Amino acid sequence: MTVDDSGSGEDAQGADSGEDPLALRLEGLILGAERRYTPFQAARSAGVSMELASRFWRAMGFADIGQAKALTEADVLALRRLAGLVEAGLLSEAMAVQVARSTGQTTARLAEWQIDSFLEGLTEPPEPGMTRTEVTYPIVELLLPELEEFLVYVWRRQLAASAGRVVQAADDEEMVDRRLAVGFADLVGFTRLTRRMEEEELGELVEAFETTAADLVAANGGRLIKTLGDEVLYAADDAGTAAEIALRLIETMAHDETMPELRVGMAFGTVTTRMGDVFGTTVNLASRLTSIAPKDAVLVDTAFAEELIRTQDAPSSEAEAAEEAAAAEKEGEEPPTYRFALQPMWQRPVRGLGVVEPWLLTRRDAG
């Protein structure tokens, strides 16, 4: 809700003019308060400068409303809270803007999904002759408190998990620049599919892929960073966890006849984290490895392979594994067991990253 800084405090144009009555009723129901303030009045009531209020609103992704009277007491309270965190020294002004931006971006996507995929289906007219507007309000009225409580519950759970990872970090630098395993999983031939499939069918395929990937990543101890339609980006604290996720993704998709082939690229190293996203050379390398990976296969970089060897999740070579097994048998002991196998591939130049040596990751036959 970016605004001009005239500070007139007068309505430039009535916010209600020409607006749909049901939309206004829904807004009142969802916001839980009536429109009372122009942006200037809201900022003044919150004790916040118009400039800072505008920065917060822009960060939250709100549209420019000029000086229309469209804000509520909740908008004033939100400004007071953010400004209060800054005044108390708990957040810098720049960090408060980041909080506003990350929250706005995340909840905007959630709201769009809920309306597009969830609410639209529920508000289909149940009987001929009824309009959607006649059933929307009572449905929203019933759902709103339940969805709100569920949102807070999930947020608290995610916050607890993230806080746990931070306090276990070795030092302050590791909180921002951490060593992680990063993986990209990419549907093969997706561009061709977009030309052959109907839009609804394509949307169902993408949703099925994203849902399956998200479930597998979470269930096996990873974190889904983002989805990009035909590609997902995930991270894990250790290489073994990321490797298990990658192979489970390949195995699961291979058993689904409706899905195209999948390829995965992974790298291990220092990663910069910002607002839930990850950046850096390690992420770029994982992306490049994905683009050159064979169908239904996983490629990893040398650092990832070395980490699996260090943690004894994979042998350095099958020859070494055979020697270890023979020595153990001679001593009457159990041979070491490895979850994964690594096969070095040909070195090749990768755009922007020089020459890399990919390794093919597979499951190792326990026998």
C-alpha cells in the first residue's frame, strides 16, 4: 500500500466508490475491522513517519491507495509493533523491513493458493440458480478462525525447528554462511510437455510433482527451499540426508507412469542463507550439475562425494570396499556397510564454474 507523502489526511477519493458490496463485506469479515484511516492518518496514529510507514507497506507488498480511507485499526497496530521493535533496539530498521518483506511475500503466495485452489472449489454454487457470492461469505466465516489457528501452529513449529538449527551452529558466521548439501530436482523435457498438454492437465502434473517432492524432502529430514514449476530446490544439513532424498525422488517418480523422467544435481559447501532462500557457488554448481545429469540419475560434486566418504556413507571406491570386506571376513568380523556408491564421471567444463568432476550417485547393493 505505497502512498504519496502529501500528508493531507483527507480522502483523495472514497475507497468505497464503485466497489463490490460483497467484496467489502468479505474484507470486513477477514480483517475484523472497518475502514477508518487514510495512510497518512494511520501513520500519524501509530506514531510512525510517513516515510517509514510507506517502506513497511511496500515491503509487505501492499498496493498504492493514494490517500483513500481504506485502513483499519489493525494496520495502525501493525505499524506500532514494527516501529516498536526498532525503537526497543530488538530490530534495526533494515531488519524490520526485511521482516515485513519476507512475511508479505510468503503470505501473499499462501493467500493466492488458498483462493485459487481451495476457496474457489468450496464456493461453487451447490444448487442451480445460486450464485457464488451467496455462498462465499458463510464459508469464509466458518473457515477463517480454523485456518488462522492452523497457520499460527505451523509457523510456530517451523520457527522452533529453524531456531534449533541456529543455536546448534558453531558460530555466528555459520548462522548466515553455512555448510549445507543443496539439491535441485528437475523434470526432464518439461518444455516439450507444455506444448503438448492442456493447461489444466499440465497444472495437475506440476502440482503432483511439487507435492510429492515436498513430502519426500520433509519426511527424510531435508528442507524445501522453493519450487519452480518443473524444478524444486532443497537443502539438508548433511550429505547423507540429501543423498537419500535424491534417490527417493528418483525411485518414487520412476514408479509413476504419469511423470516424466527426473534428474538431480547436488553439491556440498558453504551456502549463504537469506529470507529462507539459499545463494552462492554451491547452489550454482548444484544447478549446473542438474542440467547435465542423465535421466533418472543423480550427479554430485567432488565435495559432496568426499563428504559421503568421510561420514562412511559411501566407499571411496568399490575396490576399497572389496578389500575391506575381504579383510573383515579373514578376521571373522562384519564388513563395513555403505548406503551409497559413487562413480567418478568425466571431467567437463561448466559455464561460469570452470572444470568440475561429477560423480554418479547410486544405492549400493547391501549384498
